[in-house]
Amino acid sequence: MAGRDRLLGRGARLVRRIVLTVVGVAVLSVGVVLLAAPGPGFLVIALGFFILSVEYDWARRRFEYARRKAADLADQAAASRLSTTFTIVFALGTVAAGIIWIVRTDLPASGPWTGGSLIFSGLVILATIIVSLEQARRARAAGQPTPAELLDDQASSSGRRG
């Protein structure tokens, strides 16, 4: 009986590892595509590495880099009025493009999946800039470093850099 339970335990661990690997690689792939397409590429890449880090040490190291990079990009977008305005306009344009891709059937690859992914990407960008602006505002009001500055400090104090 104990041998059977051990075998089932090993089988469950193997299935878990396979599922996490497949899901993590799929999420990473979407993130890589979003680097070139409109969307929150580094956030999705960080999520993919986070999923993979449950099973793999190398992914844990890559997750830390992707997390720092996403925070840096969010801070850059929130750093000045011009970059904040550009990011918000880009996000709203992405949502508008998604709506157009759903409504207009004569566009290439038009349909609810394409339009929905554009709308989702635009909303994630908006949420990211809002959170970044609020975190930066709170940190500066308290005379403290922004979240990305904290991550940079952690990376430099540990002697590691992406």
C-alpha cells in the first residue's frame, strides 16, 4: 500500500511539473509576442517566469530580472507627464482598436478573440500606469524611493544585475 501511495505521489508531482511547464512556456510565449505587439509584454513574461519558478530555479532568477524590468518600465511611464500621457493614449488606442476589430468584420484577423485580446492588453496597460502613478505618488509624498528604485537597490546590494 505504501509503495502504491509513493508511486501515485511521484506521478502527481510529474503531472504537476508538466502542467506548470506547459502553462509557463505558453504564458512566456504570449509575453514575447506582446513585446512586439501592443500589450504588456514584460508583465506577461514576468508572470510566465513566476509560473515556471515553482519548479525551476533558473526561472526564479529570470523572474527577478523580469520583475525589475517591468517595474522600471512602469516607473519610466509614470516619470513624466509626456510619457504618462503617451502611455494612457496608447492604452486607450489599444482598447479602441480592439473594439474596432470586434465590430468590423472586413479587417484582417477580425473577430472577438483578436479584439478581446487588444482590449485586455489596453486595460492591463491602463491598470499598470494607474498603479505605478499611485505608488510613485505615495513614495514621493513620503520622501521614499519608488518601487522600481527599491528593486534596483535590492539588485545592486545583492551584487546581481539582470
